[in-house]
Amino acid sequence: MATGRPRSAPVGHGDYVTSVAFSPDGRTLASGSSDKTVRLWDVATGKRRATLTGHSDFVTSVAFSPDGRTLASGSDDTTVRLWDVATGRPRTTLTEHSAVVRSVAFSPDGRTLATASDDKTVRLWDVSLPNPASSIKKVCQAVQRSFTQSERSLYLADQPSTPVCRS
């Protein structure tokens, strides 16, 4: 039965919180703040998992992709950032808006991101992630050699240690 009482109170932002969103599996909460950061929280413990930095002004909106692998954040700095949830690293920055980005939302299939801005526009972005195997094949063809050990650890840390580029 719902009690209406708070379960936990994640603490850590340096200024007011402007937006929150649950990951699709419900285990992670993202929060955006006027302290210019996005924070990822463990819902079960209330502990901070990561602090995502890169915006130069208030973070106004956050949203998880349907697969939970990507987080989008909109900001007063007029940008939208896409983050890798597992690593906390930025994937890309979208820069077509000319005013505050007020809202971000993923389509149900996760291939499109909608953004709304004070520039009086709604924009639709193709945010499909490339297939990892296909991307690796393209890199191998471009460099015409196998990956060095440092390249493998930097770019393919989560991949099996089998040869990546086959002759």
C-alpha cells in the first residue's frame, strides 16, 4: 500500500534540481540541475553512481532512451548532450538550437530524439547507435590493420579479446 512518505533522498547537487527521469528498468534515476550537471543515482540505495559534466549552463531536462543505454540532457546553454549511461561518457552534442532547450524525449523505438526550445522550434534528431560489429568492420577497412593493444583497451574494452580485424 502506498504511504506517500519519501523512501530516500539522493543528495549531491549544488543547486536546485530541474528534471528527473527513471531508467526503463527502474534501477537508475537521472537528475538535471541548475548546477550544470546531470547525476545518475542508484534507486535502491539513493547513492550517486555518476556525475555527468559538460553543460555550461543549467540542465533543464533529462530522458533515458527506451533501452536505457543512452541519456539525453537539454540545457540553457542551447545544447543537447547524449551520454553513455554505462560509462558516464558523452556520446555527442547536438547544437542546432539557438535558445534554451526546455525538453527532451525519445521515441518508443529509441531511434529519434525530440527536443523543444525557446527558439520556438521542435527538432527531431536521428540518434540511432551504429551496430558495433559494422562500425568495427568500417574502422578495420579504413586503417587496413588490426587494433593496437591501447586502441583495443580504449575503444573495445567490453568486447571479447578475439582478433577484430580479419584479413
